[in-house]
Amino acid sequence: MSFYYILMLASMVILGGSAVYALYWAATRGQFSRMEQGAKVIFDQGEPVGKVTDTFPGLDMEKEQKRRAEKGKKTLKRKV
């Protein structure tokens, strides 16, 4: 039975060490240097940053955004 505990402990140490090494490797290779730029790579002229162009079938996103904005204003008014 103690063999399994030792095996589990060794597995966790190896897995944890691998995770720490992977983070160290990524940091030294510059993987985290341009995170903001990487987040905006998926946007282009057809889909600018901050504008919703995707919709769910049967849902008008402009109306939904207006409804959510109005709902947010109403809840703010009640709290004040």
C-alpha cells in the first residue's frame, strides 16, 4: 500500500516540476512579452476591436446590448 503512496507522490512531484519548468521556459523564450498584441491579432477591418459582429441565430445583438445597458442603468439607479 505504501508503494502506491510513494508512486502518487513521485507523480505529483514530476508533474509539478514539469509545470514549473514549462512556465520558466516560456518566460525565458519571450512567450509572455506581447500578450496584449496577441489578444488583438484575431481582429481585422471586417471585425474591429470592441464591435460585436457575431450573432446567435434569432438574436439581434444591437437590441440585446441596448437592453443590457438599460438594465444596468436601472440597477444603478436603484442602488443610488
